[in-house]
Amino acid sequence: MNTNSNAYTIIYASVMVVIVAFLLAFVNSGLRERQNKNIELDTKKQILSSLGVKDVTDADAAFAGVDAQDMIVNEDGTLAPYEGKFVTAYEKEAKENGRTHIFVCMVDGQTKYVIPVYGAGLWGAIWGYVALNSDKNTVYGTYFSHASETPGLGAEITATWFQTQFEGKHVMDGTTVALSVEKNGKVEKPEFQVDGISGGTITSKGVDAMLKACLANYTKFLTSNE
Amino acid sequence: MGNLFSAKNKEVFSTPISMNNPVTIQVLGICSALAVTSKLEPAIVMGLSVTIITAFANVVISLLRKTVPNRIRIIVQLVVVAALVTIVSELLKAFAYDVSVQLSVYVGLIITNCILMGRLEAFAMANGPWESCLDGIGNGLGYAKVLVITAFFRELLGSGTLFNVNILNYDTIKSLGYVNNGLMLMPPMALIIVACLIWYQRAKHKELQEK
């Protein structure tokens, strides 16, 4: 058979593309449910990590263990329980469905609030969770992760030293979000600011912008005294 | 089937690891060598992933080699590689989520790795499936070897750690005036280390030197 004829080439390409498309669609739909469950478990692990609960093997049990309640912040700053399916895409929830999620948890008998944050680093998305004490102002713990920051530089936002810097910092100065990441060594207000990463300036700025933008959506809740 | 491990097949497997290394001799796959070698762990994961994908892609293309229309062979190779990488990435997401999170961008980088295309075009299009499989594994391991050596020096001298375990960041060492070299974490140092490896290999093996 002449494998160089036009007809053969076109048929070969079409058949190949159809086979590959079906194969990929089949693999994707067959594994979708498992993948979504993994993403859900991973999200729960990340939320737990911001509360200082690390190395969790059974995320569902540990999540129930801190009595985590998925809540929605209303426009007037009050909380209402969220009744739907567990969501993992908080940016989409906020922008498309107008729902700002917050997790109310109990750690050692103390109420903690966990707020999801999301933004952009140098190469791709960055996201995280900020856990606050019951005063709604002092940071209890944080968790940050990223899609594709540079290892050793921007990717250091996942390192313990970076995340623990936030502990004890205050979020709000009056009605503005003052919690911020400053250039390494330029911290002037240690009450609100933490050091950035040398060599990871754009990712550090991304974390800073992410904190300011996302936490600002919760201003009403954070400044109300209930 | 009696000669699965014949002298020729052993050579097909072992030369890419040393004397015909895809990175240090053919200078392929340099771009990903820069991107993933600032820490040891991603370097190893990337090396293994490329090994597995190159082996499978080589086998598939080798089986198809007599049917592939010559004019669109590169496209066919690319489709096979892209499909394999996507399937592996989907499987990882479903069954080894933690590993897939670690790999993140590197999975996509595998598709664009020149070593893959190079082996498909230069070897799998002209040889049987078993030889192609050995060739794929050999080249993948040769690539992994260079990645691991480069990452070892970059992580040790740049961050003072290995596998994120502290090696050099102690006060006793720092009091002697030692500081981690931040430049090691930048891509240019990967090029310089790879160049040193090439230098070393050529100095050791005179037959590799061009006249």
C-alpha cells in the first residue's frame, strides 16, 4: 500500500485523531469522580494545615474532628450555613455565584475562622487559607500553595518558615486590610507585615495582593463585633 | 526471542546513559534541565516520568512505524506523546494525587522534551518495539542521571539542603563565613553545571573530543 498518498494520509490522520479523542474522553470521564474526591480531600487537608493540623491521613475524619462548618458570609457580615455540595473552587464561587465561604472550626475549644484566598503568582495561580482567632483579627495560622512557581524561589511560599511568619499578625487596621508581605528586610509595622522571599519578589507581591483582595471581601464580617 | 539481551541490545540500553548521553553529548532536553533542577526531588520525579513516557512512546511509534505516512510523521509522534502524557497525568490525579501535585507543570514539560521527539524520530521509526523500549529507558535514565547530578549541586550549594533536609544551614558552619549561594538557584547555574559535566566527560574520554 502506498503510505504516501494524499488519501491515505488524510484517512490516517482522521482515524488517529478520532481514536485518541475517544481514548482521552473515556479516561477522563472514567476517572473524573475519583479525581474530584481527591481534590476535595486535598482541599480539606489544606484547610486543616492552616489550623496547624498537619500530616493528616484521613482528611474527612480530621475535618469532622475540628467540627468544621462551611458557612457563607452575607452582605451585612453575618454568617449563614452553606447547604450545598462541598466546593473547592472558591474564586469561581465568589465571582460567579456571589458566595464567599468561610469555615468555622473548633480547635482546643477555641473558635477559629478559616478564609480561603486566591490570586496570581509569577507563573500561575497561587492560593491559600488564612486561619483567624475568635477575635477575627489575629492570624492563627496560614497555608499557601501554588501551581507553578519557581522551586527554591517563589515556591518557598509553601515552606513552613514563610507560613509561620504570619502567626500572631493582625489583619485589620481600622476598616482596611493591613496584613501584608513586604520586601525582605523592609518590614516597618511588624504588627501587620511579614518578610517576603528574596528572589521571589513577584510571588511575594502576589501573596500580598491576594491577601488584600480576598480578605477585603470579608471586611464587614471581620469588623463586626458579634 | 532468545536474544532479548544480546550484546547489541545491551549497547542500545547503556550507551545513552554514558557515552551517548542525550544531555551531555547530544545536548537535548536542556530547557527542562534548567527548569526542574533547583531541588533534587522534582529532578528525580521528572527523570523517572521522562523515562517511562519515552519507553512507552518509543514502543507505540515502533509498532506503528510501517503505517505512518511519511509527511505527517512528526504530527503522529506528537499526538502519541501528548496522548500518553495526558493519560499518565489523569491516572496520577486519580490514583496518586500527591505525586501529581508535585509534578504539576513538569507533566506538560514532558511533551515538549526534545529527547522524546529525538528518540522517536531517530530510533523508534527504524527499529523494533523491544529495542525501542530499551532505547527509551536508556535515554530516559541518561537524562535523569544528568538532572540528578545537577540538582544535587544546585540544592546543596544554593539552599544548603538535600531533599529539603538541612545539610549546611548550621550556625557552626555559618560562623566560618559560609553562605548559601543564591545564584545556584537561578537557571544560568544549571547551564554552567551541565557545561562542567560535559567538560569532565570530554576530558576523561579523548575519543569524544572533536579534532
